[in-house]
Amino acid sequence: MNYDDIVADFEFLDEWEDRYRYVIELGRTLEALPDDARNDANKVHGCVSQVWLQTTVEKNSDGDPVLHFKGDSDAHIVSGLVAIMLKLFSGQTASKILEIDANAALKQLGLDEALTPQRSNGLASMIQRIKSDARNAVA
């Protein structure tokens, strides 16, 4: 499943209750984050819930590193939001990550209007962290 599949599934689901259930289900598909990765270095600050994001950087021959992310949260809905962001960003080159308009992606799903201000702020913190990791990978 990729980000476009999530978009298609969201378009199929009319009710927000069904969309929330789907987001929670996406969170259950996250690859398990090792316990030792649940540390302060991987913690995303600015989130009300506990969120961890582990980043690995793969160097490639053209000098544009590829970033892979694993993540998790202690809240079901937030785990689903982490899963959506990982589908959007993980496996992309650093330059592509920096070009992605995450706000447009959230708007495409309707999440920009459906999330509480606290969840929106937490999601913004996660996006900032991903983009910061991409900038650092290039530097």
C-alpha cells in the first residue's frame, strides 16, 4: 500500500467515523518499533501523545540520500497519522522529501479540517522533524 492507495480509500469512505476507523487501522499496520528506539533522540517533541520517529539514511550514487522512517505512538489515532506520514515520506530521496507539500497532502485527505488543533500541531512537528532529517542528510 502506498500514499495514493490511502487517498483512494479516503475518497471511498464518506463518513468521518469510517475514516477515523481507517486511520486507526493504518496505525495497526506500522512495523514494530524496537523498544530501544523509543528514546529521547527519536521522540518527536511538540506532540501531545508520545511519538517516536526513527530515521535511517541510505547513501546512493547520485548523492541524494534516501531516507527511511519507522515510527510509533502511544495513541491509536496518532499511530494512524504516523502511518500516513510514513507512506508519504519514507523511501523518498532527501530532495523529494523537501519538495513534498505535506499540508496539501493532508488537505487532499480532508485531515486539515478533521483534526483537533493539538493533533494538527503534533503532525506539524512530525513533518518538521522529517524535513529536518532530510536537510541534515544532504548536509
